[in-house]
Amino acid sequence: MSLRRLVLLRHGQTDYNVAGRMQGHIDSMLTDTGLAQAAAVAPEIARVAPDRLISSDLRRAVDTADIVGAACGLPVKLDPRLRETHLGEWQGRSVPEIDEAWPGAIAAWRSDPAWRPPGGESRVDVVRRAGPVIDELDEEFASVPEATVLLVAHGGLIAGLVSGLLALPTSSWPSIGGIGNCRWATLARRADHPRWRLSGYNVGTS
């Protein structure tokens, strides 16, 4: 085991964030504020000195990763397995609109990681597709001491992947809350023990 640290950074603010609409796989764009957030966080992330930068292929993550990657001196590798939860029929809708069309469904979705929006993915599904990214990194960095990898992704994926890597029971996953735009989580592990530990969550520059 040599992958010693994971930093999971959420993208900057988007037009859909401002409008209060669910994004999922919709390819929303960073706002001017989102671009500024990425520029502000980039030097902080560069201090971590990641060995690899991998991003979701959705535009909001890619644009954030490009800014951070320039500060880190790293190219950005894209991986669609790091996409946000596919929200099916909820994509593009606001929470009040979803509550009106599917009464009680938002509460069910937030409380049960195995619950799927109509036509979409559950958080368990998301962790199942993203988990192999970490397995492959473990294998790739098997001969590299104390490697750090930066993943640029999305709030739902980050919360789910943190829960999964910490081996929390799914009933406890809702206790891992949301993460703000251009804020990050850090997972680390010791050389003598393969278990991931949470060393920071929803960390930011302000």
C-alpha cells in the first residue's frame, strides 16, 4: 500500500448552483464567482503537492481542475466515473419543484443512500462506479512512496466516496454532510495500515 493521501475537491460555483437547480449530469458552467473560487483555492491545493490530478469529465469540474492543475504543474486526466450522481428526472429541477411532483421523495433520497431518483442513480451506485478509480490508483502507485492524488469532482460523489472509503455502514452515510463549492475533503492512511482515515472535511480558504 503506497497511496497515502486523497484530496477530493468540489468544483466552483455554477449557474445551476445560483439558480438552485439540481445538476446531476447536466453540463453546467462555472460562474465568475466559481472561477474566482478555483483561482483562490489553487495555491492552497498546490501546497499539498499532489502527484496526480484526476477530474470528472463534466465541464464544471474540468474548468476547476484546469485552474488548479496549472498551479500544481500537473496535467488533468479526465475520468467519467467521477461524475456527479445521475439524478434522472430530477435533473434541472429545483427542490420545491421536486417536492411538488414527488412528495416526500427528497427526504427519502437524503436519508437512504440506496434510494434512487426516478431514472437516476443512488449514492450506493455512485460509490460502486467511482470506487474502482481508487483501486486502480493503489495498483498504479504500488512502487511510489507516499503518493498523494487530487480528485476534482462533485458534492454528492465526494460525500459518498468518503463514506465508502471509510467503510461506514450505509445507515451512517447521511451523517457525512454536504461540501461547499471549491472546498475539499482529505483522506489519509498510515504505511502500516491500509484503512483510510478522515483528516479534513469541507475545508476551504475562507
